[in-house]
Amino acid sequence: MTSPYRAVLGPAFDELHPRLRAYFDAVPEGSTGRGRGVFETVGTPRRWLWPALAPFGRAHVMFPVWEHGVTFTVENVPASSARGGPAVRAVRRFELGGRTREMRDEIGADGGLIVDRLGSPAVVEAWFSARVTDGALRLVSRRVAVRAGRAWVVLPRPIAPVVALTERYDEEREAQLVSVVVRTPLIGRVYQYAGAFRYGVTQGSE
């Protein structure tokens, strides 16, 4: 069994920091990958964008907030992608405004790209190029589609958001650092989260 990241990166997967290889490699059947940490920021300070983000919050994608010092957990389990092939199903939980909010997605691979289907049920699909730099993983979205009824509509490049993820391991902090930024061509930065967490794989679902 392989992971979508190993499938896309090929030999470059082994250039990842060993702790990141453990995170991005396949989760064995019957096991769960779990991480816990604190995010420095989640959301956007542009409150006028919050009404547009609200439907995505209800769909478990991103949230109309701007908060600091957010407790965060992640659970990864093996799955089969909607296109077939290896996938990882993830639930990320953020403690926001006194309540737990969940971001849910399924990560697979297609044609040399990472494919992330976000939401429950999925309402956004993003295709990412992947590369390894100095032991860190860098993902940048190449196209984004949204669900419209039963169909998927690929957003034209002039209006499509660009999602950039950087994940690295900090030896001094003994923690995994992640940064996600969503930008649009017309507005600029519309959403972000960044922070640190520790991660391990345990047998069983509990």
C-alpha cells in the first residue's frame, strides 16, 4: 500500500524530513494517524469576507473567523479515492469561538497531481503540484473546481483561488509546522491557517 504523496513525488518522497515521511506516508489499515497542536492564526481578518465563507464553514471546508492560539487536532485514516487508488481521509478539528469546528477532506492522486476533495459531502476539489525543498513539502494548487448540483465546475484561472501549503519539521521545537494560504487574483489573501503540532500513528480507531 502506498500514499498519494508517495505516488506523486516518486523518488523525491525520500527527500522529505523523516518525520514528514511518517506523516505523508500511507496509514496502515486498522490504524489512525493523530496530531495535536496550536495554530497561531485561523481564518481572515477581513470581516467583510465572512458571509462568503459561511457556506464553506457549514460544509466543513473553511470558517468565517479570525482567531489566534487555536487548539487543533488531526486524524488521518486510509481510504480509497473517488477516482480509485490510494487516499487519506482527514478530519481536522479547530476550537473556534468556544466550539469545535471540523474541516474534512479526502486526499488522492491523479495524473501526477495531488487531488484534495474538501467538504462533507465534497463541495470543493483542488489539484496540487508537489515538490520537496530542503526536506519540506510544498503544494500549490493548479486548478480548483466547485460543486454545482451534481456537476463540478472548474473555476477560470482569472478568478480561481490559489492555495499554497508548506509543511516542514522544526528540530528545535520537535514539532511539525504547517502554513496554508488561500489567495484570489482580485482580492489577495482570503484565508489562512498556520501553526505547529506533533503527530504519530497508533493501531486501532480509538
